[in-house]
Amino acid sequence: MENLLLAAGHVTAPPEEADVVIINTCAVTGESARKSRQAVRHAKKLNPSAKIVVCGCAAQADEEAARALGADYVGGAGERRAVVEYIESLAAGNSGYAGTVGNPSARREIEQLPAGAFDGHSRAYLKVQDGCGNYCTYCIIPYLRGPVRSLPLEDVAREAARLAEEGYREIVVTGIEVSSYGEDIGADFAALVETAARAAGPARIRLGSLEPSRLDRETVRRLAEIPNLCPHFHLSLQSGSAGVLRRMGRKYTPDGFAAVAEELRSRFFDPALTTDLIVGFPGETEEEHEETLAFLRGIEFAAVHVFPYSVREGTAAARMPGRITNGVKARRAQEAAECARICRRAYLERQVGRTLEVLFERGGERGHSENYLEVAAHGEHGKILPVKITGVREDGALEGHVLPARGRTV
Ligand code: SF4
């Protein structure tokens, strides 16, 4: 939306000075929905004369609540261009239309939006997919986003080439459930990554969150042949217990997940395997929690994002018995985070002595390696440079020094 508005000649301003404040909300957890509401209240208070636009998933989930908070315009999770049109009409002197969230299940095509970066970053985001048909029992997203819609391969290629041409050196291929890419248009996930990587030329490709059940051996084999694909795979685990996974409606078992991790490790050199975990799912016993901790230790993830289970009304899990108390959830989250911290430390220490390809940001003093580790070294903003890793800092970043340029440096 920001890119579209800038292209139309508008400028960004601090919220207290802006004519319009856009709050793009999130509903994935109860906490994100709460923060979204808080952001709307805060914007109203900061700048009572601004027009307030509320859009995204929390608005989609509860349009009335968004209006009750004082939104002048409410948009859903699939109508960003309509938001921009509303602002354009305001600029032209009209102010009547108050928006609508639309019907997600009626959405059949992906909304094509200009891919881009967050301000000043060398990494751009290319959204290739929206929607999800998996209906995991805890998740509200399929109800808010609608069915899988994919960006056609030729558009993926065009956008990836444009971003590389504009100087971005890393393109993150994202979506709501990106590994389901193509099921609506007869394409497949590996072809998506091959297409994006070929078109991105000197830029490298990083993949967003993946569903482990979609990464079969043939897909992993094809991915491993892509030279500019980052060896970083965010595989959503959610639980390491077979019983909990079944109740979550996830389409893999812990053994199946471990086999995918093994396959990736056999094809890529020490890839970063990162994940998300939900603790305290309804009915999760101490034994199931222990199974998850053991599984985390077994896989040795490079990073784990731990979330206490959050009830989303309207989902199957919201009706399940055996709610876990907040105290127990917090304790389990803390235990899982401690497990994750130990695994991360081991992964970081394994990097010492290696040479990583770092894309520098922040004025060239820090950047991220191909395996998504933060590296502190003296480089050059916007460039990928080889860095010899010499140590791990207290803050968890790696440190090292830039080596003379090699063939792959861009
Ligand atoms: S695959 Fe992801 S987005 Fe889809 S229902 Fe499951 S958790 Fe939600």
C-alpha cells in the first residue's frame, strides 16, 4: 500500500501529522489482534483530525469492532488497492465511502501488488501466494484469507527480475502458505522457486515459512540444484508430539518432519532449519510437552519462535476441551525457549571458522548471511560479501571480517 501511495505522489509522515493513518491489522493470535486494536486507539488519540483506515485480518475478522474503534474506512485482508483508491478519492475531496471487508471465500485471484522492501533495506519481499486451505484446527487464517491463489509464474519472473534490476540483492518469496503455491493454477512449488531464482539473477532467494508435508524428496532435490537459493528453511513444526499434531490437524507426524529435515541436511550444507512452535494447545499433557522438548533437541533448530496457544473464536480448537492455564503455558513456553536457545548457540558456534556470504545493511556494519544469521563486520551497505566468521558475540550476532571478493560476490 505504501508503494502504491508513494507512486501516486503521496508522502509518508509521522502519524501525528498525517492526513490519513493506515493500520494494517493482524489476527493470527489474540495478542496480535489486541495490539491491532491498541494501534487504532493510539492513532485516534495522536491525531484526532486524521482519517483512520483499518484493514487486514483483524478488520476482516471483526468489521464492527473496527468501526466501533472509530475507523473512517474499513478494508479486509484482500483489498489493498481499494484502500489506496479510498485515499485517492479523499485527496480529490470526496469522503463518503466507508469501505467493506468483502467475502474471503469468494476470492479467486491473488491481488497483484508491487513487490518491494521496507525502507532502506536491501532485502525485498515478493508475495506469490495468498490464502490457505489447510484448516489447521487452531488457525483463523483460512477463514479470513480465503482459498489458495497464486501469482502466475510469468508474473513471478517479471517481478523478481525487476527487483534484481532495482538493486535488491535478496528476494524473500512469501505467501500465507507458500508451499501450496500453484495448486490453483496447475503449477508447483519447485517450479516457483526455480523461476524466481532464475529471474532474480545475481540476487539470492530466501523462502518464507513452509509446510513440511509439502517438501517431498523430489522437491528438495530440485531446490538443491538452485545455486542462488539460501540454505535456510523455516518449517512450521507447531508441536513435536504426534498426538498434539493430530489434534491440530497438521498433515505430518514428528517422524515425517524429521525425515524432511534429514533430506534437507543431506542436500544442503548445514542449512538453517528454523520453526514455529505452539505450546499449551488444548489437552496438551506434560508427556506431550516433554515429547516436544525432546523433538526440539533432536532436530537442533537454528531458531524457534515459541507461541503460547491463543484461542481464535470460530476455529475447531476453540471448542476443544482441556484448556491449559496461562501459568502452565508460560512455563512450557519458557522451557521450549530454553531448549531453543541451547540449539541456537550450538548452531552459531558451528559457524566459527566458516566463510558466510553476508548481505550488508545498516550502513554496512551488519548484515545477514545466507543461513540467516546476523553478522557484524565492516562491509558495504547493499552488497553480498564473503565474511570469515571469527566468533559469536554476547548479543547473539556472529562477528568476522570481510575477505577479498570471490567470484560469487555481487
Ligand atoms: S497451514 Fe498455516 S495458515 Fe494454513 S491453516 Fe495451517 S497454520 Fe493456518
